[in-house]
Amino acid sequence: MASPTLCLLVAACSEQGTRTVNQDAVLVRDNGPAWFAVLADGAGGHADGGEAARRAVSTLQAGLGDATLPWRSEVLHDAVLAAHADVRKGRRNEAPMHTTVVALCIDPLRAFALWSHVGDSRLYRLRERRIHQVTRDDTLVQGLIDAGVLTPEQGLHHPHKHHLAAALGIDGELQPHTTAPQPLEVGDVFLLCSDGWWASLGDASIAASLADADSPAAWLSAMRGAIERQGRSDQDNFSAIAVWVVGGPPP
């Protein structure tokens, strides 16, 4: 029996929260039979954070949109480094301009995905209803957790939990975290999200909300509603992209 063709269902949203501007940027595009998604979160408190996020997304769109398939890790890695260079180029009077980024490339015909990130915008993969954070935050607190100074539980409530250890636009060398191609399975679900999204919900709520959703858009809507019902006066911008891998008819 022929294997089923993999198809993608995709939705995205970006909300301002209680901030005066939205410094997040999201993008979903196709490249022939393949797709890519990019999410960037301009560093809060830095000049031109929104511009940094837009530059990062635009540069990645150009690099990945013109890429020759199949996807290769080097192509994605180089595209992230190009975005880093463009953010640095956009500085005005040497004022800091930083952004996080997380990018996902999926080739449904060849049944693989690869991803890259810098900062604390995350990529989750949910497989058989189990959630797995496949990126690791570039934050000072995560470094303390890795060193055994803090427990993960202590890190959740640390006053500096959102202080970045790496971001696009920083001075010095940058090493994006880029994977080799990873196999896809029917039923895989991916969620790219900014810290305003994942920090407001938590992993358990993200996973639980998937059970009742009948589409990526409905899933994002349920999570967005849960964040808004908290009514926080300091709600950060919160953005996410949902990608569902579903089976189509055999070729």
C-alpha cells in the first residue's frame, strides 16, 4: 500500500497585548511544494525592536523563498546569519537593535522538517499529544539552569528570566541553533511562539488546548482566549504560528 502524502494546515496570529506597539513579526510562505514559517520578537526595551523583527523576517523570507529544494541545514543557517547581519546594518547611531527568531522549514513531499532559532522564541513539537520543546532558550536563566545553579521551577519565577544571552543584532559572533533534517509523521503538530505566548500559558496548557481543537486556527484562538482572559495589565506582545501535518490520499 502506498504511503499517504503529507499535507500542511497552517494558521498564525500576532497580538499587541497591553504594550503600546507590537514588536513581534510572523510569516508563513510556500516555496514550491515546501513551506517555511518565521517568528521574530523584537527585544523589549531596546530601540527599534519592531524594526529588528521586521528586518529579520524579511531577510529570511528572501533567503528561504529563493532557496533550491530540498531544504538543507546550511541554507537555513546562512539565512539566519544573513538576518543577523541585516539587523546590525539597520542600527541608527549604534543604538542596540535586537530580536529573537525561530524558523521552521517543512518539506511534506520528502517528509522532513528542520529548524533554527536564536533567543527565547520557541518551537514546540506535539507528537501523539505529547509536547516537546525542541528549542532551548538563549537566556541567562537557562544558562543558570544548565549549570545546576537553578532548578527549572526556580527559573520560572526568576526576575531575570527573559534576559537574553543571544539575539540577532548583537555585537560579536553569533551561532544560531540549527538542526539536521528531522523526520515527519502524520499527526505532528508544531507551534512557533514568542515568550509572551508561552510564558502566559505554560507547556501543559498548550498541550491540553490541542485536544479540543479541530483546526490550527481554532487551536490558536483557544490559546489566545486563555491569555486574554487572564486580564494581565503587563501582557507582552504574544504571537504564534501553528502547523499541523496531516495525511492526504496516497499518490
